Amino acid sequence: MGHEAFVFLLVAPILFGVTLPSLAKQARREEDPSLFRFLVLALFLKLIVGTLLRYYVTFSVYTSSDATGYIGQGTDIAKQLVTGTYHFSFGALRGSDSISFLTGVLFTILGPAKLTGFLVFSWLGFWGMFLFYRAFVIAVPEGRARTYARFLFLFPTMWFWPSGIGKEPWLVFTLGIAAFGAARALNGRVLRGIAISLLGLWLMLFVRPHIAGMFAVAFLAGFVLRRPTEERVQYALVGKLVGVVIVAVLAVVMVNSAARFLRITDVSASGAVTELQNVSTRSDTGGSAFQPVVVRSPLQVPKAFITVLFRPFPTEADNAQALAAALESTLLLFLTLKRLSWVKAALLSMRRQAYVGLALAYTTIFVVAFASFPNFGLLVRERDQLFPFFVVLLSIPSHRRGTDETEVERDGALATQGS
């Protein structure tokens, strides 16, 4: 047995073992034993199927990948860490360099085991997904928790892309932390929730400050929409004002950090459009290139939504990977059209469930920004940072369908327990 396989078979059961208690605890919170079985299946799908498939595609299908660069740089960093010649600096941990450093730390512990590196990053991605699920249960009491779980854990985008050495697992992990904190804050535990979100955003800043900026602005939108509970109405004005001020300051800091990272001097609307046009020009390479959408007016937003969420279409696929992505996009489009009444119910519930407003705001900001990227390969990879927010809108049943009222009430009670 080779070193790669030996380390993988050693580490995989350990990661399963340390994760299972949290899954069992969530099943007890919801008083649903079947949930534990579902989450274990999701963990297996992510850590084993997702990791192995991502590893195979990376090294057997692609001619080059970001993971190859991270592995090479991580191997060098590991050697320097072992010999004591590595000079650590927080300032140097920006973008891709931060992933290389994480890979180097991992290889220092495990040796240069690429497959196990994929496994550990995949495990981080799973924790992000699990925290997204917990956020939904806490902050969307009118939603269908099991419906959201199926979207989140079973769609290929989520178990495939954030399952290898790269930025995607780290971003899903840190976004999950930020979303969980936001759910706590919007559900009444303001300071504790903001502290948790701040941790996620700080970790996110090392890799993609602009994603942190998007989330911070969406978090602010959720706080503005938030309606106080009746039992705390006497403190509503002061509490909301304090929360809005804190989150507004957080949003300003994150947006400015993103602007510095992207070297944007003008953060106004016109400056943002100019930068999106520049990104469109820089990204127009490769066989997956297409005509992008740079949003200059609200009339272009629907086209941007279609582009970012539902393309490529099957007719636009030119290889097996693109066809797989197109089939998933088509399925998502079908489910979205089928659940338009659910989307309407979600939008109407934003004052009662401010997390839905956060999800809508983040989805809109993300769509407007990424519609300018004229490369299907890039869009498909980045979609895992959008998907957990968008499917919130597909997981709140229309109240006109009275047959589901019992389950809605049950999920609402569970949300109260889970918070």
C-alpha cells in the first residue's frame, strides 16, 4: 500500500469520528433520528465520493489546475517549516498564498499526501455546509429544513467543487461560519452572533475579501429588515440601532478591504461597473468563454440571474464536464420554475425572517458581480459560494398549500430550540 492510500485510510475514519457527534446532536435537537442517517450519508458523499471524484478529475481530466500549484508551493512551505527556514507574515497571506500556506501546514503534519490534502479540505467544506444548514434551521422557522438539506447536501455543485485543495472549500467553510453567526444575530443573540460572523469574515479576508464584503453588505440588509419579537419590543429601537451600527461598520471595513485587495480606487456604482467591465476583459479566455452580462441598469438583472444561476444550457456544453454542469443547471432551473410560489412566499416572509432578506441580498450582489465573468468554467466553480443562499428561497413553502402547515409549525418549533 502506497503512502497516499495509507494516510488517506488513516485520516478518513478520524475525520468521520470527530464529525459524527455533532451530527447526532443536531438530530437530537430536531428530535428526528432519520436526520442523523441523512447527515451521515451526506458526510460520506462529501468526504469519499466528492473527494475521490474531485481528485480524479483534477489529475486525470484537467491538463492543469490551481490545485497543482497549491500542492507544489505547499510542499516547498512544508520543507521550510520542517527546517525552520520559513518566515511567517500575515501580510503575505493573501489570495492564493493563503491556500498554499494551509497546504504547507497540512503537508508538514501528514507528509506530501495529495489525496489526504483533498480529504481535509473537503472536510472543511462539509463543516461549512453543516453550519449553513444550522443557520437555516435557526433563522427560517417557516422553512422546510429537510428540503433545504436535500438541496444543500445532494446537489453536485456542493459535494464536488468544495472537495479539493483550493479556495472553494475554504470559502464555503468561512461563509458557513459567517452565515451561522448571522442567523444567531438575526434571531436575537446579536452580539454573540456578530462575533461568530466576524470570525468567519476575518478568515475569509485572507482568501477573497470581496466575498467577505458581499456578505457583510447582505448581513446589513438583513439587520435593516429584521423585525423585533413581541417580547422584546420595548428594547427594539435601541437594540436594532446598535446592531445596525455594528454591522454597518463591519460592512464598510469589509468593502474597503475588498477594494484594496482588488486595487479598486472608486467604490461607487460607476466605479464598480468599470471594474466589472475590466474583469470581463481579463477573464475572456479558454474554451468556456461566452458573452457576459455587465449590469448597468436594473433591466439587466434578470438576464444576470439566468446567466449566473442557470447557465451553461445543454446546448452550450462542448465537453463532458460542461454537459454535467449544464444538466445540473437545467435541473435547478426546473425546480426554481416549479417553486415560484415558494419563492414568492420567501420574499413575503423577509420581515418575519430577516435571514431570507440576507440570502436575497447576497444572491443579488453575487449575481450582479459574477455575471460579468465571461467563462462558464469559472462561473460553475464559484457557484458553491452562492448556492446555499439561493436555495433558501426554494425551501419556504407557500402557505396556500395547507397540507404542509403541520411540518412548517414543527420546523418553527425546532428553530426555537436550535437557536
